[in-house]
Amino acid sequence: MTLLVMHAGPLSTVQDLGRIGFGSIGVAPSGAMDPWALRTANALVGNDDGAAAIEFTMSGPTIAFEDDAVVALSGSRFDAAILRSVSGSAFERDVDAAPAPHQMSFRLRAGETIRIGPTLSGARGYLAVRGGVEVDEIFGSRSTQVAAGLGGRVLKQGDRLATGAGVDAPTRRARTTSAYKSEQRLRAIPGPQREIFVAGSIERLFSSPYKVTTNADRTGIRLEGAAMELTTIPDIDPEGVVVGALQVPADGQPILLCNDRPTTGGYAKVATVIGADMHLAAHVKPGDTVRFEVSTPDAARAAWRDLEDSWRAAIEDVE
Amino acid sequence: MTGWVWQGERGLLRSFDGPLAEANAVARAASDSLRAAVFPEVADVVPGARTVLVELRPGAEPSDALVRAIEAEPPKAAINAGRLHEIAVKYDGEDVAAIAALRRIRSEDVIELHASAEYTVAFIGFQPGFPYLIGLPEQLVVPRLSSPRVKVEWGSVAIAGEYSGIYPSDTPGGWRLLGYTDTVLFDPARTPAALLAPGDRVRFVRA
């Protein structure tokens, strides 16, 4: 089966659940910024949770299907339509558009097109296709590391993407609430470089709103708000960093490190957003507000287990 | 020092004191032994300049055995004995003159100093295959550029602080450029993908 990219959108990439275990050679995990939305989209079309799908950002791609397919949209809600051309006309005004379902699998016939326009909610959405998107695996993953140009695919107009076979999927929907809020609450564990911050400065992170700047991508999200004061220069001997780390350069403004982050960092880190809340950060847009709340390793693990338990329960077959 | 700290709920970060070369040797040894031990809850082990970061799988708790291994006295030497790589460099980088001016030496001395030292790969970080090399002569220690370049070409041999490095791919970068090599540092189709491993030694040869 083949998908044809008619229009790519600002940043549409192939992502799965990422490549784990290659930090010591400088390879970031990459993978879906909202892994739960990716899993949901895959479950809706009957794929394995970790199959590769398309992640799009702020505005989506337009993709023509050359074969019958079962697909699903998840993540933030975008303005999406199914286009059926009228008697083979190439003119847009001659196509019959129907809104594409969200969080529910649906069938496309050969020759139909899905057009995903601007977001109606948060920054990222996902399109899964029954059979999964098939690009070459690099280190066991089809994810795209955008900054290093490693693996996966950044969609471009005219690209053809292969998918696995299969149209034998039941219709399913997901009863999940939106992960997007224009005022997002993110739980974070303070440290590890507390000593580099002036006393009271770390409390400021947890008591003030921070605005999402336009400098926000899969590598990191720059925030702007009450500056943290440093006791010294923020440079530390470079050390391994986890996704979710809030590193603070000399200007005192935190940067939230995301899936394509460098594997090591030489700036002090004030706190780390817990794993269970990173999928919420995946949907914030420039101009949105985030507030941080203190968490602990135990609470963070419990939150992750809750997510594990709840996401699959939200998926049901539709008659 | 046997302490470690949490980095989020998934990172256990242990640091080592002392001069950089010694602390790094211990960090590499600790990293090698933690990686070799294979704990099921561990997703990755990442050595840094003077740290080792143990990254847990999502939702996983560290076992007592893992915590004991992280707190244990690291072995005296890293498993990797250190292969020697000779890397040919054309020393015509854009920042040679600026480095010379900063350190009040001649451009020729900058090149001579850089090419005469033997380096150790302290760790790989930043980008796939990017080596942080220690052993830089003290006369070449200069700060990073105050504003990074939007694009540094792959193969650029550069210095910043106590480190020398080589950019494996085109990327924005703030290190000062000494020259270029056409040695391919990272190729995912190759085994191993990264040419250099922590503990390897590097000599730069004038091309």
C-alpha cells in the first residue's frame, strides 16, 4: 500500500515509540511527542501500539491514498476532511469534502484524500494507518530525529510512503479527554543542580506562570517567565540528560528538553518534568501558559502506571 | 563519593570528584560495568564528563541490586582499553586566528599544539557520534562563541573549554573551528555506527 504526500504541512514526521538505549553514542530517543496519542491511533486501526505513524505539527499534511485503507486521527484535534474527487476532476471546487472523524477509525477508498488543516486545539496530531508506515528501521525504530537527520522521514510534497497491508480492522473509538490546555499544569521533580540556583529561585519556578515562546520544537521548548537567579555561570561539566529536563542557561529562562534533545547537556537543570506529563507538554503552543507543580519520583511512577492502566480502557469497538 | 541524585523519576545520576581526566576515567569504568551488568529496569547508561546517568524504563523502579551497583566503588579501569585513531585534519578553520589572538600565541602555534597532543574520548554526546575529547593543551582553552553559528559543517574539528570535538553532521554549533576532516564519525549503516567510543585515543594528523 502506498500513501502519496500532496502537501506536507510545516513539520510532519514518521514516529513510533522511539529508539531506546543509544544515548552513549549520542542518539536521542525521538519518537512521538505524545506517545499515548500514537498508541491510541494505532489501537484504533488495529496496529501494535508501537507501529510507526505520522506526527504533524500546528497544521497537517494532505495525503492521497492509492489503495483502500483504515486510518485514525488522534492527539490534538485538527481541521480535517476526507476529499472524494467528483468524476476525476482535479479541481478542488469539484471535490466533495466530509469532516474526518477524530479518535475514531474510519475507512478510505482508493483515490480518496485526507486533508489535515490547521489545529483546532494543541500543537500535535497523529495519523495512523492500518499496517503502519514502513520506512527503514534505524537502531530498531522508524522514528525521525529531525535535528540530526537520523532515521524516519520528514514528509515532503511528492513523497510516497509504504504501509503494511491490511484493511480488516473493526471500527473503534477512543473515549479520551483532550491532552491540550492553553494553561497547562506540569508536575516536575526539583534538581539535580539545586546549588547553582539562588535560594528561593527554584520556588519561583513552581509559583509563577511561564509562557511558551515560538522557540518550541521536538528538541526543546523555550519558556519565558520569572527568571531564575544563578549563583554562578550555568555551565556544568556535560552530563547525560533525560527527556523532560528543565535546563537553565545564563538568561535564567527554562528550556524543557524534548524527545530530540541532545543526549548530554552542559547547562544546570532546575527540575525535570515527570514522564507522565510530557505528553501534555507535547501539545502546548507558542503563547500558551505552563505552571509547574512539585512532584516526587514515587508520585511520578504512580502517575505513569495510571496512564498505562487508563489509555487502553478508553478504546472500544463501535457497532 | 558514593552519592547519586535523581534526575526526574527516570534518571539516577552519579558524579565523581577530582581532576577531569581522573574523574572521567572512573565515570567511564562505572558506565561500562553498569552497562555490562544488564538490569531489566534500565533503559540506558550514559557516561558524561564526570558522571554516569542510569536511565530507567518508563514507570520502572530501581531494584536494590541496581542501587547497590550505582553506589558501589567503580572498577579501577574501564573495560575499553582504548584504540588509537589517527584523524587527518586540514587546519584551515575559520577561528584559528581568533584563538591565537585570545591566547596571545601565533596561529601556527595553535595548530602545532592541537596536532601534537594525544586525546582521550571522554564521552559521546550532543549529537550522534560527537566525541568530547580531553587532553587539550592548557594554552588552547578558550570559551565557546558567545553566539553559536547557525550551521557548522560536518567534519569540523573544533575546541571549547577543556574539550576538542569533531562535528559528525551539519548542525548549529558554538565551538571554535580549527579545521576539517573527511573522516566519517557516524554512519548508522556501519557497525559500530560511531567511529569513536569512550576511552578511545585520538591523534590529529595534519593533512
